[in-house]
Amino acid sequence: MGDGKLVRDLIPQIIRESGAEPKVYIASLEEYRERLRHKLSEEVAEFLTADDSAATEELADILEVVYALALDLGMAPSRLEERRAQKAASRGGFAGRIVWTGNA
């Protein structure tokens, strides 16, 4: 993976509107997949260091990357949500704050 970073689709336009000319290119499918995974790691790291006021913005960024990853894997975000709901129905969620420490 070379220089640069994956950015949201409207970022080049926003840069142009600010008076600068961005240097961009369209990633190959292989590079896109690699950069999406890296972007997820980057966004999670930002979430982990965010204070409560910024945490929801970081979660939204994570969700955007997750949706892009799902689409890249051939799964619509709505289908991903169905899969999440199925797992929650069969195994539960995390709202109970349960911590497992092993078996007796």
C-alpha cells in the first residue's frame, strides 16, 4: 500500500471548495479492500481515545467503514443488520455487562 489514505467520497470536492486542488486516484479493488481494513483499524483507534462528546462521531465513522466492508463482501447493510439481529436473538447482546472468567 503506497502513500495516501482512503477518504470519504466528497472530500476532494470539499478540498476544491476550500481553494486547493487535491491529488487523488481511484484505488484498485484489491487496494480498496486493504485500505478499508486499515481504515477500520484507524477509526477504532480514534474511538478508543475519544472523549464521550466525540465518541458518537467516531462510532458513526466506524459504522460507515463497516457498511463499506459489508458491501465489498457482497452484503447490503440491511442484510448485515439482519445477521446482527439473528446473532443477538440466539446469543444475546452486550447490554447485560456480563464478564466471563471461565468455568467452574
